[in-house]
Amino acid sequence: MRPQIVTFRRRGDDTWPGTGRTVAAVNHHRRGFVLGGCLGVVAALSFASAGALAAPPPSPPPAPPPPPDVHNPPCVVVIQAGDSLGLIADAIPDPAVNATSLQAENEISDADMIHEGGYLDICVNLVNDITGEVRLPPESAPAAPPSGVPADATGVEAQQQKLNQLFFGLGIAELAVDGDSGSLTRQQLCAARLALNLPVSRADMAPGSDEERALMAATTLAIPSTARVEEDRWVLIDKTCQVMFVGESSARIAFVFGTSTGEAGWETTNQDKVRAFRFDPALENEGWHDSTAFPVSEDNPLNGNMYQPVYFHNGQAIHGANNVPPEPKSKGCARLRVEDQDAFVAWLGLTDASGPIWNRDHINLTVTVQGEYVPDEPVADDD
């Protein structure tokens, strides 16, 4: 089998989306896999019996380049003779990628029916990296209660399972079902209250309460009542919850992302239906725009670097970042995870922008910012 080399560039390192792990190449050759570092290629080892020297193996043929005629070449491979979804998944150092997730990502009905020469999308995200289309969850498929958990279940674990159902496929990170109502669980409880038209707060949800019964009875998320559904495309950033709803008129919620808004002294300004006016793909720096107020050479959680920012008020923007805690930590912007920003930009149809866009009609996005963040109360010790 010919080797395949797959790379995904992010700020000078070869990084798999959403993992933060660095690899420069994944060589898939016959039944073995070799990972190469970002500054070189690791040579294949030839194993022989103890004390014996084996002849060096013949050089493999050159690896085929990523397909040039697809939306995102680093996320697409050409299927080679003898490939299977399992073999391809095993060569990718991302725990989210396995034969099952590749089958779902590529909408393959029969996992045994992949064909030599065909394309395979290997980045498990909300984007079809072959065509550029955004993958959205089916509108007519309400979530079902998880197996073994009745609809009248109560308690933190039941709430976490229900939140995972309601937010499935919308972008926000899946919760661990562990019975611990931490900051991520409270973030999603707050978002659910917003969508279910309940009083909005980040407080724990009391077992057996009226609002818990409303949560457990929900089969899908409603569009929040404060979303500007009269607009074709809208964003609702809620600072209380630290979440961002994204939608298309009154038809659907496209995404729900966790966000991190401006910290004390640099608060994100509340806005009512302002139009995004600028998008910067920062092509000269692999998508990373250095903030003019906080210029730095490398991105880290303490600086102002912004990944593909979409500006909506003066210097405040929706942008990707490597640090997105469920609390305000930015200097006025709304941070998203890098992979979430990629999905958001693809939804806007701006992935192929050849330079900065200063055109409200082209961007076609209305932004509303609301709420005030109140820090979570510390959890009391059991003893």
C-alpha cells in the first residue's frame, strides 16, 4: 500500500484539530504506522532476530499529496487499495477519530464499502471538509432519553445526560456524566434555562424542582426568546451563561458554543442587534491575528492573539483561542475554541476569503450580547 501523509497546520506546528497534539505526518504503509516529528520524518525500523543485521527495506514510493480539489485538503485523504476505516483511524493520533466516527462523519452506510481512489474526511467536526458544507443535526430528530434513564429521572447525573442529549451535535463540549455539578455543567444548565424560557442563572438545579422537571421533559431546544430571529443569521452571546447561540432566522439553532467573554475591567459590551462589519482571515499568519492592543509573537492564554476574528463592535470580536474557560477571561471579545471558530466561519461562508472583508452585507450576521456574569458560588466541603 502506498503511504499517506496527512498534515494539519496551526501556527507553525502540525496539529490535529481540537487536540493540541503536534504531529507532522502520519505515514500509513501496509500494516504499520510511523509518526513523524514536525521538523523531520522518522525512518521506518527494520526488525530482525537478535544479533542479526537485516538489509535496509526498499524505499517506499512517494506519498500522494492531499487532494487539491477539495475544501480543506489537510482534512481529506485518498483511499488506497487495502484501506479500511479502522486502519485509517489507527494512523490518526486523535482519540475522537475511530472507525465509527469516520463512518458517521462521511455518512457511510456500510463501513466495509469504501473504494480505492475515493475521498475520506478524517477531521471529525461539524464541517464536510470535502465540499465545505456545514453538517447540521437533523431538524426532525428530537433527542431520546438515554438508555436506562427514565424521563422522570432526577439528580445531577440525570441532568448531565439530558444536557448531552439536548446539545448533541450543536458544538458545545459533551459533559462527563459523573454527578459532579461543576462549572461546565452549570454553564450548560444556564444555556438550557435560556432556551427553555426559565429564569437564567448558573446555579445548580435542585433535584425534583419544577425547573428540573421542565428540563427532563424537553425533547429539543427552543430558540431563546431574545434571539433576533427576524434576521437571516444571528448570534446571541449570553454573558451570564458564557454561551453563544448561533441560528438561522426562526428556522433553527445551528450551533451552541461555550464562550469566554471579557473579564472585569474589559467587559464585552452588551449589544442589541449590531451587524458584524469585518472578518480577518489573517492568511499571512495561518489565521492568527495579533491584537493591536495586546501584540505578541505567540498565542497563549494571557495575550491578545485572535484566530480568524469576526468584529461586531469596535475592536470586540468573536474569535478562536486556545484557552476558553467557562468564565470571562478575554479582553472584551467572545472567545471560541479554534475548531468551533472554524465551524462558525464555514457556516458564514467565509472559509475561502482571500483577505480581510469589510462588508456587512457580505458577512451577513447580526450580533446581540446580553446578561451579566456572576461567579459561581464555591462548593462547600462535605466534611
